[in-house]
Amino acid sequence: MAQGFAKLPSPPYYVVAFSSLRTEGDNGYGAMAQAMLDLALQQPGCLGAESARDADGFGITNAYFTDEAAILAWKNNTLHLGAQKLGQTRWYEHYELRIAKVERAYSGPEGR
């Protein structure tokens, strides 16, 4: 999975924050996660994504979108729906999904 900071426009935009705890073993997860990232980045309205996972299987993926219509279109993408079902039955012990509108954003420290 690609790592690093997403290059985003100035707000406002939306974030889909997906926190998850993985089950043991890969079971095809790595390949599917990369395929879903690639597919998401091709969706109209997807601005980018950031993802991290620790050694204990807890991870967070933030996907950024222009608007709620783009989020809904991604949620209902046929290939994504299939991956969601596999996630529920095979890859995740638990997950939380939160959607928020980003009103302000900043970065730092300056000069580095």
C-alpha cells in the first residue's frame, strides 16, 4: 500500500476515516487492500488516501473526497462491495467508519 501524506486541496472536502483491527494472517488482504486503494484513487471525486497499520493489526485509513456524492458512489462500487463483504467475514475483528467534513487543515513544522 502506498505510504505518505496525501496531497490535498484547500478545504472544504470530506474524509472517510476507517479504523480497523485485523484478524490473524494475510488471507489475501494485502492484495485486496492495494487493489481497493488503486480503484478508489480512480473514482471521480477521490482526492487521495493515507493508511497505516501497526504490528498488532490495528490500522487507520483516511480517504479524502470532494463531496458526499463521491463517497456514496465509492461505497456502492460493485468491486468495493465485494471487498466489504470479505472484510466483514474474513479480515476484520472489528472496524469503525466515520465520515466528516474537513473545514480547516494545516501542516508543520515549517522550515523542515
